[in-house]
Amino acid sequence: RKEVEQDPGPFNVPEGATVAFNCTYSNSASQSFFWYRQDCRKEPKLLMSVYSSGNEDGRFTAQLNRASQYISLLIRDSKLSDSATYLCVVDTGRRALTFGSGTRLQVQP
Amino acid sequence: NAGVTQTPKFRVLKTGQSMTLLCAQDMNHEYMYWYRQDPGMGLRLIHYSVGEGTTAKGEVPDGYNVSRLKKQNFLLGLESAAPSQTSVYFCASSPGTVPDTQYFGPGTRLTVL
């Protein structure tokens, strides 16, 4: 079983739609959780950290469910510029991070 | 403030050749990492360092060596390149705090023929 699992997509949504991605992780000792965004042929960039109480940054909302070991990302009012691959990232407890393979989002006009 | 830089950006090698990839960061970060990214595989950790003079193996260390002689630099070496090492290589650095956010360089696209 992979340490971090994501649906690869692609998720094709129209502009203005709300879309949600989930990610599951296997290490129950993980303490830090993130969503990164990666544009085609570019480096990953931090989108947001994920906190136990859930957190919001503009149109983006992240949730953590420790009991079920999953993380979610909700994007409201999708923009064309949101088209990218979204990487779920979890710490390994060994001073390193494990990256999911990513979920591809394509927002269409 | 350049962040994390990588050289070279592109390289083509023949099987058996050697090369060194250089990563530099100007954020005074303690931790540095080397990843490779292959289609459908996500990022996989090759080696990492938690401070100057230290290195540790990641998930896929075979065929690679690293050195961290200066805090701001982290070198990745391929002693005898193989076609299986064709990939995009990303370097990252982080302050070592909790939560520990990693900042990535632009990547090196390596092709081994």
C-alpha cells in the first residue's frame, strides 16, 4: 500500500464550479500535512498547510480527518488558473515528507 | 533573494558517464533534499541532509551520492549514469521547523541515452 494515495484524475470542471479532492495516508504517526500545487513541467509550490481544525485560504479549504487518515481539499469558484496537479503531502516522522502522485485538475471555460 | 536554484537546467548523458547536480539556497535553511519525479510516480526522495556535513538515504538512494560541505549547497552525483536515471530532479530546502514547509528549485531534466 502506498503511504499517500490520491485519485490521479483528471477532474474536468467548468469555471465557477466547486471541486473536492481527497487523499489517504497510511502512517498514523504523521503530524504535518500539506497541499502543494504543481504546474506542468514546473516545481511544486506550497498551496497550504492542513491543520486539525481545518483551515481556509480564500477559495481553498483543507480538512484533516485523523481517525480515518484522510485529507481533503475543496476549491470553490474554480478559475482557469487553478488548472494544475495538486499534491497531497504528509510527513514520514523521519524528518522527510512523502508526496502523493497528485490529482490533475483541468478547469474549462 | 533567489530562493532555491539548480544547475544545470537540462543535461543529456551517455550511459556510464558521470555528472554532478548543484543545488543552492539562500534562505539559511538547515534541511535540504533531492527528489526525482517520473511520470505517474510522484516525487521520490533520493537523499536528504539535516545540516552541514550530514547526509541520509531516502527512498531511492541507489546509484546516487550526495555531499553537503556548505550549508547553502547540496550536491547530487551520478557516478555511472544509467537510462533508468532519466528523470526530472528537484532539490528542496526547509527550515526544519514544525510544520516543515519545503521550497523547491526549478528542476533539472536529465536524459541518459
